[in-house]
Amino acid sequence: MSLWKRVFAERRAILVPLLALLIIDGVLVGAVVFPLRGVVAQNEEAARTAGLALADANQQMRQWQTARTSRDRAEKELATFYASVLPKSQAEASRILLVEVARLARENNLRLGARAWEPEAVKDSDLQRLTGKVELTGDYAAILRFIYDVETSEAFLVINSISLAQANRQQAAQTAGQLQLSIEMGTYYRGPK
């Protein structure tokens, strides 16, 4: 009897169940574990896809939060602008235009001529516009200083158009070397709610 046959015969009670367990283990590995590897791979791919979707969603949320923060800041700054810079009424806007234009003309040695103001509504806004035309006479340097002063004034004044010409010939003796400035300008104010 060979050595292997003798070992098998003497240890049959242990080897048969052990071989049966090895066969069952092989069947289980083939029938259960290998198919589960595919399921695990699919789940890993699904988790990776979900992670990418989450990253995209987080990025969109940050963009929306940034946009909301920017919008809130702009609304706050606009409210501050409305409250502290713009005139509160047509009467205040008229007073600012009359007083500020006269003061700037006087400071720049310009002679103030005709001026008239008209209110008008601004489309799709609760703002109103008060515009008009002002005529001034003076030398070129004074006119440039006046325009600069209007643009840098603390009052909210908007220059719409400028026309520059020689002073009226009828006043030629008084206005030698003088220019006539016609300036369309205005301001905005909050209209009635």
C-alpha cells in the first residue's frame, strides 16, 4: 500500500469532510463571490458618479450663494445711494439743480443765462428724472472747470449733452473772447410710491 493510500485510509474521517468543504468552498466562490465582484465594481462606479454629482451640486450652490451675496450687497448699496445721494422729492431735486448750478457758475466766473427744468418718469423704475437746459457764458478755461465741478459735485448731477459756441454777436462788446455753453443736465429722485 502506498503512503498516500495509507494516509487516506487512516485519516478518512478527517479528509472526506475536509475535501467536501473545499469543494463546497470552490462552488461558493464561483457562484457567489465572483458575481459579487461585479456588483461591487458597479457600486463603486455609482459612488464615484454620485461623488462627481455632489461636487457639481456643491459648486453650483457656492455660485448661487456668491450671486445672492452680490445681489444683497448691490441692493444694500443701492438703498444707501437712494437714501443718501439722490434727492428725496421733486422740490429737493429742483432746489439742488438751481442752487448747485448757480453756485458752480458763480465759483467759475460764468454768467448764468436761461434755465428751465422738466420732470419726467423713468420707464420701469420708481425713479423720476428732472432735466433741463442751462446756458452759461464765459471763457473756455472757466467752462472746463465748471464741467469738471459738475461731474465731481457731491450732488448727483448728470450731464446729458453739451453745446459750445461763440457768444451772441449782439453782446459782442461785453463778451469779447467769451463762449456760450448750452448744457442739458438733470438729476434723479425717488418718485411717489
